Amino acid sequence: MPAATIDSVIKSTQKDKTQMKSFTFEIKGPGNCIILCEVCSPNVTKTKQDIASMMKKHSCRYSESGGRHFFDHKGVIQTEVPSAFSGKLADDILEAATNHAIECEAEDVVLVDDNLLQFTSDPHSFMKVQKNLEELKYNIVEASLDYIPIRRIELSDDDMEKCSRFFDKLSSVDDVVGIYNNIA
């Protein structure tokens, strides 16, 4: 989640002492893609109506239920490859990071590129894993709770264009804090 989004949510809660509510809308998009839209709002009903008016213009509709079953909810922690690993082969880096992942109670780790590791965790142990990695001197680049698609779907160019325009509109809504999809 971008820092600007977090700052926006914090500022809105400081200005208005109204109770903020978090909610995830399940949306069926063009080409039957699934979109999860996380919001944090003092008035979820109004936000839902605002999003509904956008959806009509972009061939989208609220899903009755079950959209979340197309995703795994995971903690995702990206770290720099520690300097202690410099000069090591990718397999050796991954082996050492895997041992640390087990020690930190992460579910998995992948080497994204020469300088970046990505650890995944259960959302309930996310903060603990992050703290454990910091104690092992990993420099955390980004950490968030994300919805990871289980299976991605291909869209036509036309449907992809509709989705792109819809995502741009959704991103402009102040209450939207996360947008996830299962598009390949």
C-alpha cells in the first residue's frame, strides 16, 4: 500500500473524528475478472454508492459473494538482500533466506531479483514475521497485507482497457485503500 494512501487515511481520520470502518467490496469486472476493493470510510454506504455509479460505466457489478475465494489473503514483506549474502549465488541466498523464513515463521520466500527478497506469511502472523525479520537485520522495503490471486484469467484487449479505466477511477476515490484483481 503506498505511503500516500496511508497518509490520506490518517489525515482524514484526524480531521473528522467519525468512526472509520474498513470493508472489502467484491466486484465482477469485464471478462468476468474479479476485483477486490478495500475501503476505509466513515460512511461505507455512501462509498459503495459512489463506486456503484463508476461500475455501471465500466461494465462492472457487485458480486453477490464468493469473490474472495479466488484470492489468498497474505502478508507480503519485501526486503533487501542482506549485505551478508553479497557475493553468494542465487541458490545460496535463497537457501539462507529460506532458513530465516522458517525461523521467522514465514510461509514462503522467493528471490525477486538480485537485490530483493519477498517473504509471505499468514495475515495473522504478519506483524510477528516482520518483527522477526527486522531482528535478523533484514532491511524491509515494503510490507502489506495483500490479496494474491489463486488463478489468473486472460482478458481481451477491450476488456483490459475497460478495467484499466475503472482502476484509474477507483484509485481517485479517497476512501479506497487497496485494489486487487485476478487479471493475468
